[in-house]
Amino acid sequence: MNLIVTVDENWAIGKGDRQLVQIPAVWRYLQRLTAGGVVVMGRKTLQALPQGQPLYGRENYILTTSSSFSVRGAQAVRGLEALKEKLAGVQEKEVFVCGGASVYRQLLPACDTAYVAMVEKSYEADVYLEDLEKNGWKLTEESDEQTYFDITYYFRTYRR
């Protein structure tokens, strides 16, 4: 399974229920990586997408505890066991965990590749991903420096 995330230099991913930064090239990167695959995200992450709609051209699984949640174009999944059943037969390299924080925490142990947009800036945040570099992950690829206005960032790939 794969993880895809944008973090700042302290591995922060959000404040409140919002992302720290939105960079169009990172959105295109996510779109390219996940095309034709399966994405897993939480309800709040889905609601943060444009028009709160699932990603087109992918199977979308929304991990939620709500028994009444449903959205056209995605399947609500209630719990990790139900998710495992839905993913049975799907190659793990085609599955991308897209957030939010509780989904990352639950599924990070099942991931072996992480695609990280690392922003060289420290934001005020209250939601963090664990520091992959300090937890046994190895940086295997890094893009050239990217910029968006005054923001410098890199696309990195980590593997266990």
C-alpha cells in the first residue's frame, strides 16, 4: 500500500480540519500517481476536495465511522476489517492512502511506499504525520527543487 501526503519540514500536515498549503503541482502529482488506482481517505479529506467529490477515474473508499454517510462515486467503508475485505484482490501498489490524520495513523503500518511533497517551511499546525526518516523509512528518490511563489518544496519517495 502507498501513502501520499504533503508535509512541512516538521512533518505537519494540517491545522484544524485544513491542509497547511495547497500547491497546484502537488495536486497534479497526486492525480498522476493515483490515476486508475484505488484511493482511501477519510470523510473530512473527501469534503476538502473540489466540490467535496470523489476523485474521478479511481475507486474511492471513504473510511468513516458514520453509519449514514454516503456519497455518489465512492464507497463508504466502516472500519479496517471492512476495508481489508474491499481491497481483497487489489494489488497493494495500486492503493493510495490520501489522509486525513486518523486514516494515516491507522493505515501507515500497512504502507511500504510513501510519496511525500516536502515543503521547506514551518507552519503553525496541530496535526502531524510521524517523521518517516526517524521511523525506519529510507529516502529513495527526490525531485529537483520546486517552487510555487515563495514556497520551496520537493517530491520525495520513501520506502520501508
